[in-house]
Amino acid sequence: MYLLKFLVNLIFIVSISFRNVLYSVSSLDKSADLTDYILKVKGLVANGFFDETLKLFQKLHCSSVIGNDFILPSILKACSALQALQLGRQIHCQVIKMGHEFDTITQNSLLTMYAKCSDVEAASLMFNAMSKGDIVSWNAMISCHTRNGNCTKALQLFKLMEGSDMEPNRATMCSLVAGFAQNSYGAEALDIFKRFQAYYGLKPTSGIMVEGMKPNRVTLITALPACAELRAVKQGKEIHGFAIRHCYASDPRVTGALIDMYSCFGAVDLADLVFKGVEQERDVVLWSSIIYGCSNNGRSLDALDLFSQMRMSGTRPNSVTLLGVLSACTSLSAMQLGQAVHGYSEKTGLVSAVFVRNSLISFYSKCGSIEAARGVFDGILERDCRSWSSMITGYGLNGQGKEALQVFNEMLNLGFKPDLIVFLSALSACRHCGLVREGCEIFDSMTKVYEIDPGPEHYACLVDLLGRSGRLEEACGIVKNMKVRGRYSWVRLILGRREVATSMGPWKAVTCTSKRCFGSAGNIASKIA
């Protein structure tokens, strides 16, 4: 009998290994007991068969499963993966009915399920009701907040954790660093990484890494983009050194993050050194990273040369690769090569990605082929804001302001809400084509209709538009009353218009404009510089 059960379980394990789910589940006989089911459930969850896990769960008697520390976490993990929140709540009710709600393992499983299903309120209630949570409980709650974009709550919880007897571990660090980086809190992510590394990582006396607390591959992959976002060159190089010393630099994902970081710094030569230092076969991610980095830093010929090498190596480009190549073609006005890339994207199906089509619109527009750009635009079934802004910008660059505004109005009529980039595209089109009234109306609609605060770039477009049309008083009034200053030299921007300096005389124009913009002619040089 025991031999038969052993053989049945062995058949199940082998079947799962070869992903033959139907056969593995059918290998259960009528005499299977709870231990057999535990093995089956764990095997299904471990191999990602979450639907089959819940189907098998329905065959079991609830009373035999709910209080079992071995099988309940697997069932709740399947609920999390499938976002089966309703089933998870039903299981929670059964747990309470059977008196198992105070078991730590059960509590952690339920808390993790609520957290991964984005039910922050239920997760918080669960966490607060726990009389003695462990490190798993704290990490699950911190991860719940970062996953749902509430980094302030996550940081508050982390500080409470530090003030208690609970010591953070690697999982805590990964949740915080990844969460903050993904929610555009690069400075905070980097600060947390450095705090963990300093406190738990390197001992100042021996320089030896404390086992179990050193940052791992996942932490590095999230910390490096934070360095890139903040232009934290020194810290980025320190993390690079750490990766080399602890044998993470050879990991393809870490290598890709390093290439992206150095490219963001403008240090393309360092990115190239990292790329050339890869000993194993380079995958499409690494090729795409270095190609995109070169094209974004004005090294368009290098980007195209790398693309040629990539093709010769037998690596097939992906949609991200095409973004870098199209950007290089745009910079070089390489129409024929860009058209070839377009043809390749159509042939391989990569053109189905909206961001590839958006890049093609920009390419054709900047190369002067607005008809081809419009053809690509019309072929997009599900346009995003970048699609609209690319087409609006394209018409503006080619001196077709009315067509640009037609696209803008079409977007509004279809119910799309414009964002800052779309507004900037529309204002730029008005500026290029001298559409003063339309530009002023669009600018006013940002705050009055869509409740969007204009940035320095939007003010610069409007001021330049007014200056180009000789409306000095209005331009100076905008500068004087605006809430942001930005990096622009506003007096210089207005005085850049030849008609202003010609009609008033250079020095008089400077003095008058400075007074109107800032209420004083004093320290004019600092205003212009």
C-alpha cells in the first residue's frame, strides 16, 4: 500500500516536472489522504499552475485544509497570483470560524494575500490585529504600501520597525528600495540602500560583509536606476564596485542596469566598457541598452554600427532595440535606413508596439515626410498620449499649425485627457506657426479646464510666442506673475526677438524689459545670464 502511494506521488512529481498537469492530477486515486494532497498542491503552486491548485482545493474538505500550516499558504499564494480576493476572503472567514486566526503562519499568509491583492485596508487591519508579528509580517505590510504607491506609509512603518525589537533583513531592503525607485523616489531609494549597506553591510574595522544582509542582485538592479535618475555618479560607481567585488557584475540584468546608468550619466565610454566586458553571450537586452545609450547621447553612428554588429551576431532585435535605432536614424536624417527599419518592424510584428509606432511618427516628421508620419498615426488602433503628442509635434515642426490643432481637438473630442507633454506639443506648434490666439487659449485651458499647472517649458513657449508677435507687455506680464522660474533666462528669451530690440534700441530694450518682468532694472546682468 505504501509502495503504491509512493509510486503515485512519484508519477505526480515527474508529471509536474514535465508540466503535464492533467495527467499529474489524474494520478490522484480515491484513497489519497491529506498528505498526498499537500504534496500535489505544493507541486502545482511551485510550477505556477494556480488555476489547477484552486480546482484541486475545491475537492478537499475545508476542515482538513484550513488549519493546516503546510497547505494553507500554498492555497493563499494561488489566490494572490490569480487576484482571487473573494476566495481569499472566504478562506479567511473559515479560518476565523475554526479558531485558527491567531496562528502566526496563517496570519502571515492572509496578510500577504491581502497585500498582493492590493486590499490595503484589509492588510492593515490584519497587521494591526496581530499580537506578535514577525519579520514576515512587517515585510509584507511594507511591501503592501510600496506596491500601492504609498511610500510615505512604508517609510513610517520602517521607522517603527527600527524602533522595535524587530531587525530589518534583506527582504525589507529590497521592498523599500524597489518600491521607492518604482514610484520615482530615487533619492529616498538610494538613501535607504546606502543606510542598509553602511549599517548592515561593511563593518568599518574589518571590511567584511555581514552574511545574509549584503545587497543582492535584485537590490542592485533597483538601486542603479535610482542613481541614474538622480545623476548620482559617485554612488553609482560605488555600487558598480560593490557588484564587481561580490560577483554580481557578470549577471546580465545587473550589467544592463549598469549600461543604462552610465548612459544616463552621459558616460557612454564607461557604458561601452561594461558592455565589452561581458564574457558570456550578449542577449538582446544588453545590445538594446548600449544601442539606446549611444543614440541618446549623440553617438548615432556608433549606435548604428552596434546595431549592425548585433545583427551579425545572430541576435534578433526587439522593440526597444528599434527605439534606439530609429532615434539614431532621426538624428542623422537617414531616411532610407529608417524606412528599412520600419519595413523590418512590419515584417517581424514589432511595429504592433505603440511606442515603436510613436517613434516612427517622430522619425518621419523630423525627416520632413509628414504624410508618412500621418500614415503611421492612422494605423494605430489604440493611441496613447505619446501618439497624439508625436503627431501634433510633427505637424508643428513642418509648419502645419492648423493641422496640429486639428489633431489636438480630435484628441479632446475622443475623450482623451491631455497631459503636460501633449500641451507642450500643442503650444510648440502654435509657437512655430505664430498662432497667438490659439496658443493663449490652450495655455489657459491647462489650469481652468484640466487643472494642470504649467511647467517652465510651457511658460517659455507662451512667452516666446508672444515675443515673436511683438506683444512685449503681455510677455513681461506672464513672466512677472508666473509661479515658476525654471532654468530659462526670461529677459533674454523676450529680447531674442529682433523686432523688440530693433524698435527700442538694445540697451533701452534690456532696461525696459527687465523692469517690466522683475519690477527693477537693477542687476540686469544677473537676470540675463
